[in-house]
Amino acid sequence: MTTLRIFFRSCWFQYRAMFNWATPIGYFSYKFLQPIVQILFLTELGIFATGRSNALYFALGNALQLTAVNGIFGVVMSVGNERQFGTLPILLGSPANRVVTFLGRAFVHVLDGIAGVAVGLVLAFVMFRIDLSHANLGLLAICVCIISLTTAGLGLMFGSLSLITRDVFVIANAAYYLLLVFCGINVPVSRLPEWAQLIASCLPLTRGVQAAREVVSGAGLAQVSGLLAGELAVGLIYALVGYALFAWLEHQARRGGLQEAY
Amino acid sequence: MTYVRAAVRAFEMSMKLRSVNPFSNFSWLAFPLIFTVLGLLLLSPGGGGHSAYAILGGGLIGYWGMAYLEGGNEIQNERWSGTLEQIMACPTPLAVIVVGKLFSSLLFGMLSFIPAVALGYFGFHQSLHLDPIPFALSFLVLTFAFFSVAMALAPLYALSRRAFTVTNGFEIGVYVLGGFMFPISQLPSWLQAASSVLAPTWAVRSLYAAAGQPFGHEYLRWCAISIALSCGYLAAGWFLYRVVDVRARVTGQLALA
């Protein structure tokens, strides 16, 4: 019970700490203005390249990719800010359960990421009239939840690197924008070079976005369950690797007193 | 002369800090590469001579990001470092310091075109075919436009620590309205109207016309409109600097504002 309490309080406080700037206008800008312009920009680029008939492909892909705003930026910065704000030694010195502490960095961002995609889908629907008439909306919601979870898994892994680098914001930016290229958001994975397809297959979003596209086209659970299971597995692997890295780096930091020395 | 020396010192300091800042280096090197790859993957297979939009577009995105975000962020960094009060209180006007910092971010921003052009040439065998004099003229006008926008926005960052957050989305908004990677003619008419009041839009149009895109050759008209709008931004900026100066001294809450 205490663990659960610590988990939820930790989730909430770290989220509030990260968004301490979040006045209503600031949050509106982050939650609406940025998604609008990002979807607009990349969808119009796609339309310019391939024609207006393909607007659905780009609008849907970029709406789903919004989950990475939370999953990558949010989660990476949640871990990385401990160092920047000088609270990392206190966190590492506390007796709190490490799994709870680690996963607590991602939990609220997963929920906020789902909300972000919902906003993105509504915006895409309004701006580009994407056709959801064949979609199983419940199944699409499951796809969005899974994508949000798996992206946060990648974020946790990159966040762990903040223990050994001061430039975690660069890592978050690179990861976020590379997902736009590799994961079938704007360019079909089949059109990428083979080495890039290999990278795509190892990333979250790739299978989840493909599953969501099929669901919007009318596919049922049976047709996309394999893709969703693969997406979950990828996210879980990243989260586990991230935790293992976090635990190992913490161990090394304790041994050498190196919490903020990198 | 004192002001020139102060601006040069601000430029030097900013260059030194920027050259060891990983995010600045990411912004001029990796950011244009990512968008150029994306643009070339989308635009080069179908032909149509649109690869200029991918190559120049990637460079423009890096250039704008450095001018707008990095330029403005410098004020935010001063606030975080606790040095904003000293800058405001010193006899040199804030605008002079900002000019020095902006020249530095513009210089770094110009580097963005190098990785974009190199990737286009070596990675995708695509090159630019430029009309050199109009291109150089357009590029100068574009630089002035970026400088003017950043100069006008910088006082907002000094005025409020939340300004950066609120205006963050504006960065990508200018990719759209400025026609960085596609012609604005494909946008809805109300967005085209909004884009026409942005100085970079006209300079970018001129730039793409000089790179062979079918816009015509009204370079002088486009450049004149861009320069006129840029001068308007500078006038607005001059007013904002005065507001910031007065408000900072009246409220005494500069770092907390």
C-alpha cells in the first residue's frame, strides 16, 4: 500500500515539477498549438509530395506520433531533470523502491500522451477530414494506449542515459525527430533502405502505427493482434534495458561517488 | 563606437558558448539532416524537380531554428544563469547585446545549409541549380528577415519566462507559413493571407525562385516587401525594448517575471 502511495505521489509530483511553467496558456500552446502546426506542416509536406488523396496517411501518422512528445521528451526529461535540478543525489540516496521510482517517471506521461494523441486525431479529423467511418474506434484507442506505453519505454531507456550525460535534451530531440523518419509516420517503412528498415523494426511506433492504420481501414483485432503484441514486446524490452541501465549506473555511481560527475 | 564594441564582445562570447553547446551543434548539424532526409525521401522519387524544397528546406529549418529559438533562448539562458539583471542594469542597451548574440546565432544558422546540401549531393545524388545573383540577394534579405523577427521577439523573452513556452509552437508554424518545404499556394487562402505578413515568406519565395522553382522572377518586388515587413518588425521591437526596460525598472521582477 505504501509502495502504491509512493508511486502515485511520485508520479504526480514529478509531472508537476516538470510542467511548473504550465499556465493555462503555456499548456494550451504545448497541447494544441504545437500539435496543430506539426500535423499541418508534415501533412502538407506529404500532400505536396504525393497528392491530396494521401492526406489521411500523413495526418494519421503524425497524430499518432504526438505520443512521443510525452513518451520521449516528457519521460527523458523527467529522469534527466533530476540531475539538472540537483535532486539526483537525493533520489539515489533515498530508500524508495527503484522499480517504483523508475516507472513513476513514465506513468503520467503515458496518460498525457494518450490525451495528446486524442487531441491530434481530433485536429487531424477537423483539418484534413480523415475518414474514420470504417475504423473500430475501441480498437484504435487500444492501439493508441499501446503506442503510448511503448514510446515511454524508449523514453525510459534514453532517460537512463541522463545519469552519464549532461546533454539529455539533445538525445530527446534526436530520438523524437528520428522517429518521424524511421517509423512509417511519413515514409512507408518499405520505401526505406534495408538498413533503415532494420532500425525501424527495432523501434516502438513502427508496428503500432501500422496496426492503427489497418484499424482505420477496417481491420479487426485478429488482423492486428500480432502487430500489437510485437509493439508491446519492443516497448517492454526498451523499458527493461532502461531499468537495467539505470540500476547499473546507479550502482557504479554509488561505488565511485559519481552521481553528478559525468 | 562603444556600442559596436559591446555588440562584438557579446558576439564573441556567444560564439564561444555556442561552439561548445551540444544543442547548438545539434541544431545546425542534425536537425537539417533529419528534415532533408525526410524531404528527399518524400520529394525525390517522383521527380518533378522538387528536391530543392528538401535540400534548401532542411537548411532553412536549421537556420530559422538557430535564429529564432537559439537567439531567443539566449535571453532565457541569461535568466537561468542569473545574469539577466546585470545585462539589463549595465549602461549598454539590451538591444545592443541581443544584436551581438543574434549575429552569432545567424552565423551558426547559416552552417545548416552545409549538411543539407552535402546529404542531397552525396546521399541522394541531388544538387541545386541556382541563379547565383538573385539567390545571393534573396539569402541576404532572408537573413535580414530572420534577424528582424528574432530582434522583435527577444524582448518578449526578457519580459516573461513563459514567453518561450508560449511561442515555441511558432517555430514550426513558420515552416508552414514561410513555405520552407512546400509552396504556400497549396495552403487554405486564410493561411496564405496570414503568411503574407511574414517577412521570411517573401524572401523564401525569392530564394526558391532563384533555385528554379516556378514562381516567376519578381525578385525585387518580393525582396522589397520582405525588407519593408522586416523594418516594421524592427520598429515594433524598438517599442518592446523600451517597454521591457521601463517595466524591469518599475517592477524589479525581471528574473521572476
